Amino acid sequence: MQTLSLRTQARLWYWQRMSAMVLAACVVLHIVVIVYAVHSGLSEHAILARTHKNWFFAGFYTLFVLACAVHVPIGLLRIAEEWLGWRGRPAHLACSVVTLGLLTLGMRAVTGVIL
């Protein structure tokens, strides 16, 4: 089976590290928002009222979803190659399915909270 070229591996490494930095910032901000909401005694109705049609939250959580959709499949591709011995088309197909699933479910959650 074919393996990825060194150039492709370097690009994947780069994008996984860049998405990791975005994810780290998103996770920290997400936790700060959760702590604020809990300490303020906000109910789920109050939280949803604050996020309703709030474009900052829409943009932030869309960025979060996109970073996940970049980061996770690259990691899963490496796991599929190293642990399962998958190479080439089967590994890429499995990671493409995961990417589509993350994007679909993530954006559905964002639209559900914002709209």
C-alpha cells in the first residue's frame, strides 16, 4: 500500500499543530464561559437567551468546530496507519467520514444554540 509523501506528512503535521493551538485557545475560553455561567447562577434558559442570534458565539463555536474537523482526522489518520496498519484509500476514506461527521454534528450544534 502507498504511504504519504514527506511533503504531505509535513503539511499534515503543520495543520495539526496549528489546529491544536486554536483548539487550546477555544477550550480555555469555553471553560471560562462555563465557569462564569455557573458562578453567575445562569439557568440553561438564560444561557440560550444570551447565545440566541449572538454572532460572536456563532463565530467562536464555528471556529471551534472547524479546528476540531482539521485536528481530529489527522490524528486518526496517524492512529489508523500506526496501530491498525491501514494505508492509502481505506485510511483516508475513514478520516473523511469522520471529518464530515464532525462538521455536520458540530455545525448542527452551533445552529441549534445560536438560532
